[in-house]
Amino acid sequence: MVATDLFREMEDLRRKIDNAFRNFGSRGLLTPAFLPGLGTGEFPLVNLSEDEDNVYVQALLPGLESKEVEINVIKGALTISGERKEPDPKGRTWHRRERGAGRFLRAIDIPAMVATDKASAEYRDGILMVTLPKADEAKPKKIAVNFA
């Protein structure tokens, strides 16, 4: 394992622990605080990945329209916000309502510097796919070694 990967993993763990303590008391005691998204009530659920050139965020946003979602990059974090409308069918008796409604905001720490002016987003089949190209400063650079 490369040292930078180790430091990145340690930083990711620190963020998860900070987040768990920040949210302590707002969740049930049996909630798996160290398993992001699982039982936490966080919305939307996201996958975050990267390759050499881009950072990718996939967010699960079923039943929304583009006008109901806003995406921003602020201080090293991607924010996804919007509002899921409350269904209002007349004359219906509800027996179970598990899908939440209302305003939401989710901030995801971005693991690299990105070129926000080249970012793109696509929404298909209930999944928002955001591609954030890495800034040139964040890409690996080869350094030649001169032997004396």
C-alpha cells in the first residue's frame, strides 16, 4: 500500500468517526453508525469513487425531476439538495408510508481537488451521476530523478 493511500484511508476513517459522533443521539442506539447510509436516514444514498482523471458520485434519487435537484461544489464538498414532493392522492387511506418527503441536503467530501468548470451531471433511471474532472494539481506527476 502506498503511503498516500494509507493517509487517505486514515483521513476517511477520521471523517466517518467525526460524523458518527456529530450525529450521536440523533439516531437510534442500534443504528450501525460506521456503515454509511445503512439505517442512518441519510438521503440520497451515494457511491463515491475515483480514477486517475475523475471523481464520480452516484446518488440514488428515485422519482425526482431535474428541477427538484440542485448540485454545488463548495469548499471541497459536493452538495446535493432538493425537495421530494409529498404524494397527495385524494380519497386514499394510507396503511404504510416508508418513503420520506420534503427538503433534503447531503454533503459529500470530495477526495481530490476538482475542476468545477468541467463538471457534468446526468440523471437516468432514478440515479444521478456526477463526474468531477480532477484539477491538474490533483493528478499524479512523474518526477525525473537525476543521478550524479
